[in-house]
Amino acid sequence: MDILISGASVAGPALALCLQRYGHDVTVIEKAPALRGGGYAVDFRGSVHLQTLERMGLRAAIEARATHMGEIAIVDGAGERLAGLPSAVFSGDLEVLRGDLAEVLYAATSRRVRYRFGDQITAISQDEHGVDVTFAGGPPQRFDLVVGCDGVHSAVRRLVFGDDPAHKKPLGVYGGIFTMPGTLGLHRSGVMYNEPGRAVTVMSPHGGNQIVSMSVYEPGLEFDYRDVAQQRRIVAERFAGVGWRVPELLEAMERAEDFWFDSTTQIHLDRWSQGRVVLLGDAGFAGGPGGNGTGLAVVGAHVLAGELDRARGDHRVAFRRYEELMRPYVATCQKQSGGSPDFLVPTTWKKIGQRNRFFRMMRYLPVAPRLIKHFATKTATAFELPAYDLPALV
């Protein structure tokens, strides 16, 4: 089939990799002018994620880019260590920078998949036999299927499923992420500082530059996701007067060219497909922090492509099976993510202290490594991966 995928971050290229190996003709369209590098760290955890990467022929290439992060130290305003977050909590079994993962996926697909950067879908209409797509640049085209892999703010979802606010469930946490020169002397390690409703995490996965995350808990905060200047002001205003080395980080934020800001939002839809259009990854079921979003995207890509192959191209059967298989898994991951604000951005000094004491005590328990491993992977492994006959990567 001739299949159009919207979005060239993770879910889109992962699906393109599987689809082209089954013999489909795949085009990936991305509104950014080029592949997006850098960004925050994403992880894979547990046997389901790792087995999927293995089957897709990606594991070795991703492991070569792994961060190998150690623990994240929780500090007070003077920089004194209060507790530590084990790497399994934040980094899972295999962590990589989002930009590095995108490069691995692009390298694995670019020879056989057409990429159209700097363009986007503006209209979609479909009938029983195909989908007509209008683009911001270039003539309209007709495809057999269209897949929206274009994130929480998905244009495909808006155009086909509507822009119902009920589709989005904000978790109340808003965060900015940017890169700056290394000033804390970190190497494959990180530091976290909290004040009520505020969290700052600085990590240096490969040494050198630091990745800074500044998050605030403020349910109902309104912003324009396209207005970067407004987003910088929001971070600057919410962190004005916060201690530790936050003033230094705010200065670096103003100069950062890769600043990114968004809300932590889950996506809930009654259906992930309409006719010949289907959603994958954050566009259809964003989990939020701790919701295994990257793992869900890659596993979902493997399942969607596999079901299309099993159904011999009958998209109605394939889309139905894709949802039947993935929905319980997604629901489990979204449920876990719902409790993430209390862990990431505790709203009182008492809650901050309780979290810190928990991790301080854990290190002295003989069973701590097994417990941490269990809790870090229990939702990620709550899925039985079907044995699809995915052709070898050549």
C-alpha cells in the first residue's frame, strides 16, 4: 500500500521502518525543516521494550548512543546532597537522547522511505478506497492509508477526529527544557532541586553540555504552544526567587537556541482510527511523564504494522486488532503516569521531605535493587508482544 505518515520524531520513523520491511511504499512528512536533534532523554525499560527493539533491528544502534546515566542527586538550596534517585527510576534499562534516537531511526529508514521536511498536512478527505491529502506545500496526493504520529498537538487528530478539549487531560505539570554549557561538573549524572510546586533537574548524559528541565505544577496554566517568547516568560516568572543555582539557569535559558516548553498531557480517545486514518504514539495516546511514552510508540508501531500484514492489508481488521491489543497496555501506562506530579513536583515542603526520606531509606534495604527494578518496569512489561513475521532489516 501507499502510506503517508505525519511526524518524523519517534513513532513515525519506527512505523515507517516496519511498514517498508513488509513491502509498503511509505512517505513521512514533517513540518520541521530538518531532523530535530538534541532534546531530552527518553528510555526503554523491561523485556517488552527491549525485545521490540531487537526484532526491529535497532537495539545495537541505540545501545551505541546510550547515556549510561548514574543516579540523580537530590540537593538542598546549598547544593548539599539529601538523597539519590537510582538510574533505574529515571533512565530505565536503555536511555538515549531523543535526538539521537531520531537519528538512529532516520538512518535505518532513509534509503527506502521518502521524507518530506518543511511541509505539513492542511486537509484530509477520504472515501471507501483512499485518502486525499492536501499539503501546505506541493500538490494534493492520494494515499491508501494515513497515520498521525505528530504528537500531542497532532494536526491529523484535529483534522479527522476534531479538536474536542475532552480528548486532552492535562496533568497540571508544565516544563521547559534546554541545553547549556556544563557548569556543574556533571558526567553521566544529574542533580535535582525542589521547592513547593517547582522542580529543576540538570543532567549531563555524555559530559560537556547540560540538559536543564524546569517544571512547575500549576493546573489550568494557559499558554500558546507556538509562542516561544511567551513560554520563556512563563518559566522566568514562575522561577523568579527560587533558590539553589536557578538564577544562573534562567540566564542560560534566555540564550538557549533549543528551548522547548509544553504541558504534560494525556490523550484519551474513544477510537484511534476513523476510516483509513489511524493515530499512533502521543497523537493517539500520550501517556505523560512516567507513562512509557517512547516505549509505547515503538511497541505500537510494531503492533500496527504487524496487524496490517496479518490482515493482508484489510485496514478495518488491522486497526481493530491494533486497538484491542494496545488499549489495555496504554491504560496501564497512563494510570501510572497520573501519579507523577507528586513524585516530580511535590507541592509542599512536607511532600518534598517525604519523597526524599523514602529514597534515602531505600538505599539501606537489602531488597532495594529488586524493588526498584520491579516498580520501574512493571507497567512497561504488562504486555504480551505478538510474534509477527517481520522481515529482516537489510
